[in-house]
Amino acid sequence: MPKRPFDIDQVMRRVRRAVRPFPKAALFELAEAGHDSAFEQLAACIISVRTRDETTLEAARRLFSAARTPEQAAGLGVAGIGARIRGCAFHERKAAHIHQIARRAVRQYGGAVPCDEAVLLSFPGVGQKCASLVLAIACGEPRIGVDVHVHRVTNRWGYVRTSRPEATRRALEERLPRRYWVEINRVLVPFGKHICTGRLPRCSTCPVLEFCRQVGVSAHR
């Protein structure tokens, strides 16, 4: 199929429609259910590292049923947090990180996780992806959260050409219109999980195939 010039507005409209039947990305689903504070989003993002969304949602909901604030999480202790997030990868280490964050939030920041990138990145277990997602979802700032799906899909499209997620974030900040900065993660997570998959992407039924350069695709469905 001949490729059309890449039109990000058209692509985003089509991807938005295509992912409607699929489960939402975990952090966005939690936010829509009311777990939209910076602490809850940060804890959920830590839980999500190397963990499937389905498991992340279950673990985060168990934790938030007992503790939705830093003060409540600090009161659970590491063991209490760990018992509630068991099932996610590295749950003991993550429980220790969440507990440390909760205690610092209580001691230093008035009982809340602040919407400050430098502070977020200073917390244990928090990298750029989680900091950006917290700032975007909980704090309402235009930030791009780049995970494996956003990195893979935007490079496969040929929209950016990078080798690492952090480089993808910087490239998208240069090119992607700000109106899509938060949404790009929300739609490309389900798109990458169900359509533009890592192995054997579903190119034959992809709604944006005419725009996609299929970079690195050697076999597809």
C-alpha cells in the first residue's frame, strides 16, 4: 500500500476510535475511578513496572482500599503495603519504595506528594516515565509518558527514530503537538497491546497502515 504523508491529527483520531473496545491503560483507568491524586498515581506507576496492567489494577485497588494517602500508607508499614501489592513483580522492593515515599510526603511535604518533577525523581523507584505520568494525570501538566508501547509504536510509524524511551520522549516533545502529550500514552498503550503488538503486529487490520512506515516490521498478521 502506498504511504501517505504522516498526519498526526488523522492518526490520533483513528487510533482513538480503534482502542475504544479495549481496556484502558491502568493509570488512566484508576484516575477515572477517582484515584487521581499524585500519591495514588505514583504508587500505581511504581506497582506497574514490569507488571501487566491487569495485575497492576488488582494490586493498586487492594492498596487503595486500605490507604489512599501518604499518611495511611505510612501507617501500613512495608509489610502491610507488600501484602496488598503481592502479585506484581518485585513487590517487596516496591512496597519499601512506596513506604519511603509516603513517609517523606508526611514529613517533608505536608502529607501529599507534590507536583514537582525534581521531587518526584528524587523518590526511590521513580524514573522519568512515572514522573511524567504523575505530572500529566494527577497534576494536569502537559507531559509525555513514554513506556514500551509509546516507544515501539511511534518508532514503527517512523514518526520518530530513536533507540531508547528517553530519547523518544525528547523527540516527541520536539514534534508532537502539545494537545496530544497526555493522550499519546492513554491511547498507545492499548493500541500497542492489541493492534500494533511487539511480535506479529496486526497490520492487515490497522486503521493507520497507510501512514505507517512499518519500521522494523519483518512479519505481521
